[in-house]
Amino acid sequence: MLPKVNQILFLQVASADEAESRISYKSRIADERETDLLIEVPLNEENGRLKKLYLGDELSAFYLNENGVKHYFNSHVIGFKDDVVRLVSIRKPGLDQISKIQRRSFLRVSAELEMAVKLTEQLKFLVHTDDVGGGGISFLTDGKWQAHTGDKLECWLLIPYKNGSLDHAQFTCEVVRVQPLESGRVQVMSKFVQISDSERQRIIRFCFERQLESRKQ
């Protein structure tokens, strides 16, 4: 059973912050098109606040059928439409992508990509990513580079595509968690706070290519 117009969706939004990624939102499907669903801006039922979504945000969703059975699917934001109210366009799932079992595998892929990081005017360094996604990125660094929760980082990410071409994505991210590792290195998890749609799309393209490659193996 595919989701229908006027059906209520219950959503979670991917985030490098585990607590944030567990927050549940409620939305309504306002319209349906060939490849996407138009939903209302999601509402946090606990505090009544609307959740602002960005292009590329990864979503885990479920809805209930007439018998009260939960149906889960993963999606991501692909655009917006300003009607009487602002609507969010998300990728429509196929029948084979809907399950009665929850699968919160967001479009985040493991990847060791080179990235330049600017923490302050005086502190700039190179790192390698641990994983990347449409909503954020994590990277590994030596303990000598001190990053703290809440720090804003200016980043330049080198993106290699399957066809051999190289691209760059520039963005500002906020550190949401710093995790020391047994190896002595530090894993820094962050979420995007300032990134253009075109830059985010470059990262999402890389993630899709990497995901397709892993499925073929």
C-alpha cells in the first residue's frame, strides 16, 4: 500500500546528533505527483514548533494503513513548492521500498574524502572524512586539532565521481559531537548549517553513486 493524499506521515530527520535524529515530527501529504510527494512542513508535536527542512535532508517515515499497521520507508527532500502554504517535496517510495519493519538507513555513506577545515583565521588543517551525507559529515583528526561541540567550521570537500571527474563542495558545519577513539584519533561529527543547494546536491550525487556501487558488490 502506497501513501496517499491526506495521509499522515510520522517523520524523523537524519542528523549527526543522535538525540536530534530521534525527534518525531508529524506531517500531512497535501499532493502527489509522478515521482514525489508534497507534504506540509513537519510539526514537532511535543513543542508545537515547525521543522525547517533543507534540500537533501534525509527522512525516515512511517504511516498507518486502515488496519493500523505501520508502513516504513526512507526518503529525502528534493524541492519545495509555495502554494497557499509552503510544501516540501520528498521522493516518492516504490512498493519495493516500503516495509512493515523499520529501516532507518539514511543516505549516509562511509567515505574517506580529503577535506580542508578552517576553525579560526589562524587554525586551518586537512582531514579525511569518516562518512558523508546530505545532512552532515563526520571526519577523523589527530588529537592536536581541538574541536568542541558548537564550533562552526568552514570546510572545502574534494568529491571524486565515478566517471573520474573531481568537484568541490564548500559549506559551514556545526560540531555536534566529539568522540575520542582508542587509536588516539578523534571523530568529529557535524551537521550542515550553511550550504547552498548546488553544493548539497554534489554531495548527494556522490552518496548515491557510492550506494549504488556497494549494492553491486
